[in-house]
Amino acid sequence: MQLTIKTFGITSEIMSGKNVTMELAGTTVADLRKALSAKYPSLDKLNSLFIAVNRAYAEDATTLKETDEIALIPPVSGG
Amino acid sequence: MIKLTDKPIDVSKVIEAAKHPTAGGLNVFIGTVRDFHKQKNKRVVRLEFEAYEPMAITEIQKIAAVAIDRWDIKAWAISHSLAKLNVGEVAVVIAVSTAHRKASFEACQFIIDQLKEKVPIWKKEIFEDGEEWVSAHP
């Protein structure tokens, strides 16, 4: 399936865009992590990387749909 | 009240929004822009913020809900800047009212600690010789 991924902070720089489309062979957040890692190895160097689905932190087992709002959450630093 | 804003934060308005007649203590945390990054030994010129706004608001609501329940908060207000800020300017204000002072201190600390850990807001430090997203790398 084809996913559009919102990026923030340093992930926008690593992936060269704010909304990045990606073809995913698998169906879960864990599959997406593997695909991202393969395509953008610099993501592995971050302190942490969470994936949000529909504006909430998602577990690796979460199943994705093309219509989901998917976002990458690199280490947050508000305050 | 939750407000993410690219305008200067009016601290008095945040405090006003957190007042309540049943409260005997109103605690306020104000986060400001520090001029120096100690670990990097670099002078900070300014900060820039970015947020995943709808999720940031949802996450702040979740944190507030836990705090309201745990400390019996009477009223609260949180405002976070999304502007470019110079040294000394206000990045975040958290105001919490409770019946007695101890709970207001604890609740305020809990909220800022949780905000820094969970809310999708990112800070970029601009140095004299470069820039860096805070905490991104080890």
C-alpha cells in the first residue's frame, strides 16, 4: 500500500520533505519501521523514533491503512 | 486552556485563565530561552519551535486529565510558543490552581515534566556557528 508520512524536526531533514510517500509491502507499524530504516539509515542514529497513527503514539503491532494519518515523532524537546 | 501560538505569550492571560474561587494556590512555571548550551559549550542565539499541533493538543489534554484527577486541580492553563524566540523570551507557561499550595507545586512540575517527555513539539537551537534539533542524537 502507499502511505503518506508526515515528518517533523530532524526527520524532515533526513527524509527531505514534510509529507513523504512510501510504498509499503507489509501492514504493520513494525513493517513500516523496517522499511524506513532500510531507506533512511540515518533514522537509526536518532535517540528515539516513535510512529504516530491518527495523532496517537502507535505500538509496533498496530495495523496500518492507506487512509491513516501517519507521522514520525523523533525525540521531542518542547518546554 | 491550551494554546500553541506563534505570537508572544501573554503570561498574565495564562495566569488569569487558571484562577478559580475554590483555589488557595496558583502555581506558575515559565520556561525561558537560556543563552548557553553547557554540554556543547556553545552560545545560543535563538530557538525555533515546530509542533505536530493536533497531536500536541491531544497529548497535553491527556497529561492534564491525569493531573486533574491526581491533584484535584480547580483550573489550569498551558501555553507553548511556536515562534522564533530570542534569549530570555518565554517558551512555555503552565499555570495550575488547587485548594492548597503543595498540590499546585506538584501538579505543575508533573505537567512540565510530562510535556517535555511526551508532547510532539521540537526545539531547534540556533548557535553562532550552526543549528541543531535538541536531543535528536546521543
